[in-house]
Amino acid sequence: MRKEIYLDNAATTKVDDVVLNAMLPYFTEKYGNASSVHLMGQDAKNAIEKARKIIAKSIKAKTSEIIFTSGGTESNNLALKGLFFSNYPQKDHIITTNIEHDCVLNSCKWLEKQCAKVTYLDVDEEGFVNLEEIKKAVTDKTILVSVIHGNNEIGAIQDLESIGKICREKKVFFHTDACQSYTKTELNVKKQNLDLVTLNAHKIHGPKGVGVLYIKEGIKITPLAHGGGHEKKIRSGTENVPGIVGFGKAVKIAKSKDVKKMTELRDALIRELLKIPKVKLNGPRGEDRLSNNINVSFNNIEGEAVGGYLEQKGIYTSTGSACASHSLESSHVLKAIGLSAVQSNSSIRISISKYTTKEDVDYFLKEIKKIVEKLRKISPLK
């Protein structure tokens, strides 16, 4: 039987068995609608509130500030569009970066068609935004600064606390997409002065199709979906009770020891990969990088070819964000940190999880060294 090693955990993760077992009763036994007033409905509602409390506590928020959504994309859309529509025309300016997830960038591009003005800040060669540039970009018409916490492609973790202080001083709202960083590094809405935070479950061994938007108490958001007034009238639609239960359980069982293990494997992987001639690490090293993220470029070798040969060996990686994998264009994130199209197209992302073992890493390293050597021999580019 072919060995299979999954190293694409930035795209999605395996649902933990503990999470799955917590969800199952809400499909088959406790399947009531949380809006129903009878006992089965109230059991479902109580399960939702229990998960809401767990997630709120994990980021030092109030339970009432947690709004459940269908995932990170919806939460980001709701944050940007909902805040814009609730503040326009008095304010019409949004500040973001060139390395945001596609759902943030595409929301901004759409809002520009609705009269929004958007500033896209550059980042340095490791993927970090310049704090002075944020300060300079804020005007009296600025509504929001939106900066991703842990980048999904290169793993750069932004300094939320410093950005939050700037936003508080300038009296503008601060939003972060923390889908990749959640449970892997500190997220504290009070300490980091966060007004809106996007989270999702399937990057932390929870189910797909469920997310959260933290909205600080007192902030007005215009709903994007209108219906029965669920989730404090901000996000109508029958709640995904099994998914929400699974999300809460995934947060509850997240352990710092798993982050420590991933960090050690990440560093070992980076050390060995950089021993291969002409290999470049994309993004920062050390504590400023997500514990599960490695992104490297192989000079003059197609990343797609590397990934294809790895897949033949049962090893699954990525050449960029899963959401953009259908596109033949170079990664906008790698372009933003200064890579050429050739360098970008020679890159792969390896993302590990708490289930990744040293044996998995050793097998991957053995195979990729052989693959790179083989591809370099046949490459017309030297």
C-alpha cells in the first residue's frame, strides 16, 4: 500500500476524532433547530452557546461578541462590507495590505466599485507591513485597517498589538483575518486592540463550513444576508449546529504542546531544505513565522512539477493558497515580497499539523532531494 503524507494543512486539516464524536449526536439525535422553542430546539441552542463561550474565552472576548458564520470568507466579507455600508458616506476609506487572503482583496476590489477608496500597503521582503506606512495612510475618512495575522502562504505573523495601538490612536477600526494563526499564537482582542476578528474551524482540526466574526461590542455592522434575524440580526440563517459544536470542541482541545511540536518539525524541515543548493526560504524565520508553515523556492524548477512528483510518492503539498490553486497566475503574496515570476513559480508550500511525525518529515526530505536533483538535470534553465 502506498504511503500517504498530507503536508497541505494550511489548506485544510483532518477533523480530530474527538471533534467528530462531539458533532455526531447533533446530526442524528439532537438535531433540533436552535430557533425552536421546544426541548430539542433548546438543546441545540444550548450547544451553540457553549461553543460560543469557549471561543470567546479563547480570545478574551465577551460571549455576545461572537457571531457564527459559514467560514472565513463570509466573515471577512461581513467585516469589510458590513462596516463600510454602516459608515458610508461619512467615511469611505479602507487600508489593507498586498498580502491579504483573496477574499479580503476581492472584497476590497468590489467595494471600490461601490465608491470605496482602498489603500493597499506594501510589505517588506519577509512579508511584514511597515507601521509608519499605516500611520501615514490613515485619513479623516478612514473606516478600517484590515491586516492578516498569520499569512497563509509565507507564514509571516504581523505585530497586531502595535498596529492596534496605531488604530486606537487614530480612532479607526482594526480587523484581522486570524484563520491561520488561531490557536497557534496569541490572539487577545483586548491586548491587541482588535475590533473585528475572522476565525474558522477547518484550519484547526474542526469541520469545514463554520466560522466566526468577532465584533467588538458597540460596533454597528450592516447585515449582508437578510432573514430571520439569527446571530443578533447580523447573520441570518439556520445555524450549523453540528459544525458550531465541532468548532467549540476543536478550540477546547487545542494544546500548546502541539504548537511546540510543529515548531520543532518546521525548523528541522527548513534547515534540511536549505541544505539543497539554490533553495530559498520565503518569509521569516523563528517566532515571527507560523508554527506549521514552510514556503521555499527551487531556482529554475517548476513548483508544479515538484508537487506532481511528490504526489506520485504519496506526499501532498501546495504551490500556493488552495483558494487560488485553479489560477495559473503567480502568487500575489510572493510577488509582494519581491519574488520574480520565475521564482514564484518555482515555489511550494509545505504546511504541517499536530499529526505530522518525524518519520513523515524524513520521508518527505528523502524524496524531495531526489526529485529536485532529477528536475535540475532535465531543466533547460540553470
